[in-house]
Amino acid sequence: MATNVRAHITGTVWKIVKRVGDSVARDEAVVILESMKMEMPVESPVAGKITEIRCNEGQSVEDGAILAVVD
């Protein structure tokens, strides 16, 4: 079952750490957001494989936006 990795704060995608096809552990960083001059990792809520990346580096995202999908 697919699980969405969501932004927990409004900010800018500073770095995409994982790519489609990469394995990810629970609580492992998938994306790093920048907000208020601070870098904040967005972690996967489950272990699995990245099946989609729905953001680009430099993109502004809102709180709750889906950044990636883990299956």
C-alpha cells in the first residue's frame, strides 16, 4: 500500500535526498526543506521503496503537500 510523504511546514525544497527506485527506512530523510533559513528533513513514515517524487529542488511547497510516495 502506497504512503504519501508530506511536507510538515511551508518552505522551499532545498534538496531531494532519495530518488525513484531507492529504498528508504522508516524515519529516513527523503527531502530537505528550507524555511526561515533553517534546513528541515522530511522523513518517510514507513520503510519501503520510493515510487514517486512529486517535487523539484527550488520549488515552493505548502504544509501538507505530497512530496514523495513510498510503497
